[in-house]
Amino acid sequence: MNSEWKTTACPYDCPCACSMLARVNGGNIELRVNPANKQCSFICAKGRRFIKRINDPRRLLHPLMRRGADWVKISWDEALGLWAEKISAAVKDCGPLSVMSFASAGSMTFSKQLIPAFYAALGGFTKTKGTLCSSIGSAGLKESTCGFGVPYVPLEDISTARGLLFWGRNSRHTQPQMAPSLAALRRGGGETACVEVSLSATAAQSDRFWRISPGGDWALAAWLCRRLVDDKRDCRGWRARVVNHGEFLRVLHNADMEWLLAQAGLSEETAEEIYRWLLSHYPVVHIPAYGAQRYLHGDMQFRWIFALAVLCGGFEDARAGLSFSKDEGELFPDGIFKESSNIRRFGVTTWPAELLKAEPPVRVLNILCANPAQQSPDSRLIEEALAAVDFKVCSEVFMTRTAELCDLVLPTSIFLEEEDWIGGYGHSYISRNERVAAPRGECRSDWETYGALAERLGLDLDMRGLFSQMGTDDLRRRPPPRGIAEPLSLGRTMLLEALRLPCAAAGDDAAAAENTGGTPAPRHRSLGAVHQRAKYRRSGVVYGADRQSAGKILSGEKDSGRRQGAHSLRQRRGTYHARGDRPLPRGRYRLGDAGAAGTKQADLRIRGTGEGRALRGVFYNSRKDVTG
């Protein structure tokens, strides 16, 4: 027997967040596109995989407790009792900071944002700060908007712009549902252009494509800002909105334009072509890539692109602004998403090392929507950190590697089995997520699990009451959609009263503390300064590598022996430099920890760069195929 079609949306960490209609047909799930969301024209392979995922025989259906090398099925009552006992003991002995939460983006339903209310009622906790995805760029944009938030341009506005400039964004692969907006832009006589390090699928389909050096986006943006000001083609009203316009202009006027182009890897002729294109296609939407901010100077990358958008009139016309992401949580009633004021934060990439030396120690670790043992840097160190924690709990759909390392594993439901809300950070829709099928086995949603744990601990928390507020007519700006996704305008965040533009160049030491968890090094240097990086640019610089220890090139394809001396690496402010001035020979190399057994999982390929050799490789938290 067929059930009725119900509205839901894909919960993956993807800007599309495709709205779908789903139903149960003969015991199987059927999915189709929701016609109410005009930006969703198909369901991708990952989304269609949920049809089989919900009935996968490998799904966890009951709470499991580790007993030696075996797993034993226990009841929810036993699981909650054991969990509460461990938390109570940890809080009594070491305080609430001995309880840590590691949560990521395995499911993006809004109810996951209610979980911090549990820790607020507990009196505090330890958590990670930043993300492996977008924290560096977001930090730069929040600073540029004087704390307001991250700019966003709705796809509906992009459709009517005259130009769209991708700064490394490969939307054809990472946000394919932008296609209708790009087609509408072209029908209106507009063009799309792409600044990229290689000919991506998006670059190949754009009307214009310019190749740039990895990490050189900020330099091109700064060069374009200078040209706009010198030619008096900048939008005249921007100075009234910028709190530091005098300092910004002084920095621009002192800029070494040739040096900027050298950092961008562009000829003056190519830069002039980009400049003319910007002028002839106003308004232009600027869309930076996630990869463009995965450098130690990633915040400056975004701040300079934002500055260019401001000078191009982004505060006057939303279609001339910068679009990166948005916070759908602002649609919900004030106070529904609660967080404790007593929080200890570990960096998202450094938390294992910080946990191992933390005081008070982490006694209980709760993991949900995450699989750090397989998805985060340095899995060996992560396993060491997990082993040091007395009691570990993982809420999961399948027995992942992280779940295998825990003491208690709890079965969680998937979005087709839940009532919830889902929004997208790449479009202006929010979907009511209706329950399509009953949860399998003893699966529960995460908010139900933490609500039950709060009751077992006797905490002053009504999790069900908080959840019910999400479905009331208190949803701001318009009543909540009933059964069909409706477009909800989240505002045009470029229309701000106060902006702050960058007054420094992007240096190698501009580490973003929000992403690394470390203390940011000084980064305010003159745009005309020749950084230490230039000295090593031809002999090889590797960005985004593991910053915990110095590295050495251990072996090569042509020489199985150790390559040291002039070809070893040394660490300098989080950046790896090739020792010596002579170029490295062509070949493949392995980067490993000095004094550690084994090698890092990062290949170095030596490629010709004209006047020498440069290291080329793929590293944690780095833009694809980064070249120094």
C-alpha cells in the first residue's frame, strides 16, 4: 500500500539542501523532486542512495555496549543509566569541562542545534571550535562586516545580475542546483567568469576563464581595488559605510602593483582584461570558493575579495555583493538555541593533542554527526586521544571506525524517520521535514536521546518543549511551510551600515585561530613588502601541512634513500620551506614526521616552474594541489 507524498530535504552538508517529496511504496522508499523549490531540478546520486540506506542490513538498530573485544546489545534504559553514571562521576570529580562534545555536519537538520542546551543545563562542557570547511573565510568576512555575519546573495538575485565571478568555486560539482540561476543570468544578457588554478568543470563552462596562482586571489582583488580607486570607477558611496576607509586607501596607494600581480601569477594584460570585464558587467556577484580560504592567509583571501565587492557597489545592489553562506537559524524564535557560558574550546584540527594534555582531563566524550577517526587529520593521533578518554559515546547510523573505538554506541534515526526542519546555506528555502517512515528498531533522533539523558541526570531542561517551538507559528518572517517548501528571504546582508576593509597583505603567518585553535600570529604588513615567502617561492613552499612537527622528505621514486640536507624541510611559522637555494629534482617524495615511525599521507610531486622547481602536493586543510 502506498503512503502519501511528504516533504523532506537532504540533510547532507551541501549548499543545495535539495527539497524532496518522499513516500513509502510497498515497504520501499520513493523519492522525487519537490516542484515547490524552483532551484532543485534533480536528485543527485548521494541523495538517491538514501532509498537503500534506510533499509541497509548494516544499520545499527539497538544500543550496544563494549565488553572486552565484543559488543553486547543492551536496552535504552541500561544505556542511559550507564551514560548518566559516567557523566555524574566526571562532573563530580573534575567539573563539567571534563565532559566533551564532538559534533560535526553528518546531518544538517535544525534539531541538532538544540543539543548544546543539554550542556548548558549541565553547567558547561568542552567542544571544538571552527570547522574543517569554512571557518577561516567566515572569520575574515565577519571581521569585514564588523561582526554582522557572512554575506549571502539569494539565487533569485543572482538570476538577474549581469555578471557572476567564481573565485575558485566549482559549482558544477559542488552546487549543481545553481544551474537554473546561471541559465537565467545568461538569458538576461549576463556572463559568468571564473578565476581558478586549473580548468575545472565550472571554468570550462564559463564565458570567461583566467588561471591564477594558488593562494593569489587576494592579490588580484587588491590590484583590482587599486585600479577602481585610481580610475575613479569605484562606487562613490562606499566610504560612508566603511569605518577605516582612510587607512584602507593609504594601504592601496602604497601597494606595489607589480608585486601584487606576481603573487597572483597574472600578467598585466590579463589583469586588465578582468578589470574591464568587471566594469562592463555591473552588477557582478562574487562567489569565493571554500578551497580559496584553506591557506594560512585564508581570512585575508576573503577580506580582499569582500573589499572588491564593496568598491563595486555591493552595499547598494545585492547583485553586486559577495555570496558565501548564511545562517538559517535566525528564522527561529530567540533563545531556542541555547549554549552554556562555561565552555572550553579545542581547535578543530588540534583537539586530539589538546585533549591529551587538558586540565581538567576529558573523562567523557560524546560524538554525534561525526566520524573523526576517518575524516579528520592525523587518524593515529585521534585514536590515541580517544584511548585516553575513560568513557566514549557515539550516536551513529552504522558502525564506523569512530564508533568501533567507543564504549557505548547508540542507534540514531535518519532524516526520513524524523520530524524536523532543514535549510540550505546555498539557497533561500527552508523545508519542513515530515516523517516518511517509522524509525527502524530502537533508533531515536539525537534530540530525543539527549532529552532522555537530561531527564536521567535530573537536569532542568525540557528538550521536547524546545523542539516543539520549532514547529510553531513563531517562525519569524512568515508562518512555517506546511508540507511544501516555501522561499524565505533571509535578507541581503551586503546592505550593512558598517564595514571594515583589510589594511594588510596576506602573509604566511596569518593563521586563523578560529580554524586552527592556535593564537593568530601578527599579519599586518605593508602590501608592498616582500615577504620571506618570496625567497622560497621558487625552491618550494608547502601550505596547509601538519603544523605539529617539522617534516623531512624521506624517500623518492628515483632514490629510495633519505633525501636530507638541501632537500629536507624545516618548519617556519606553520609553513614548510625547502632548505637551501638549489632546486629539488623532479620526482615523487614523501613527507613524514621527524623522528616518528612511518610517514604522513601526503605525496610531494616536483614539477617545473620556469626558474626552478616547486613542491606540489595535497595536504590537510589545503586548497587542491597547492603550489608554493
